[in-house]
Amino acid sequence: MINLTTMRYVFIGWLVSLMFMAQVANAQNDGNGRQKIEAAKIGMITNRLNLTTDQAPQFWAVYNEYNAKKQELNRRVRQLNNAPSRSGANDEQLVNGLREVNATKQKLADLDEEYMGRFLKVITAQQLTELYKTEQVFNKMLLNKLNQGN
């Protein structure tokens, strides 16, 4: 027989998923799309990690810092890869651009390593593994939803 706690988690998971899909759909139609997508991501992470009341404030402080740095580095990689100046560049300039992309990707790897230690001071290894999986699942769901809309 399913106990009340299990039923609560199933219901919360279903509700978060429903809210996620609604927010992604609405995000495509208004200017607050980024905020709604972030809210859906926070909801999904909160649901999947089962943070304790002691863990939650510490986790979100570390996660928000980590996520901001990660987004900035990813933005830089996209900028470098999409640089219009590459079309008329010589080989040396192209190689230098590729090296800069690689250096920025290395900074991403270094960031993950640094923050893994910080996360593990706040959450368990199991929760950290679930965080990484949840981010991948969320991104995949978001891309699928966006592709369905186009």
C-alpha cells in the first residue's frame, strides 16, 4: 500500500511537471520568458533533490552563484563560436579563436570541479548526482518543448 508521504511526492512531482510545461508554453509568448523558465527549473530541482530545511538556503546560495558563473562562461563560448569576424580571418586568427574557446571550456570544467566541493559541503553526493541529472532532463525537456512550438 502506498503511504501518504509517497503520494505527496508523486503529486508534487506531477504538479511541478505540469507547471513547468505551462510556464515554458507561456514563456514563448511574453517578455518574462527567461524568468518563468528559471522558476520552472528551480521547481524541478527543488522537487527532485528533496532538500532538507537546513540544506535549502545554503544550497540555493551556492547554486545561484555557480549557475550565474556557468551561464556567463557558456555565453562567452557561444559568442566566440558565432563571431562574425571569423569568416575573413587567417589561419593564425582562427587557431587563436579556437584556443580561446578551449580555454573557456576549460574554465567551465574548472568551475564544475570547484563547485562540486562546495556543493558536497551542503548536500550529499547522491543529491549532487541528482542535480546534474535534473539539469540535463530539464534542458532536454525545454529543447523538446521549444522545438514542438516551432
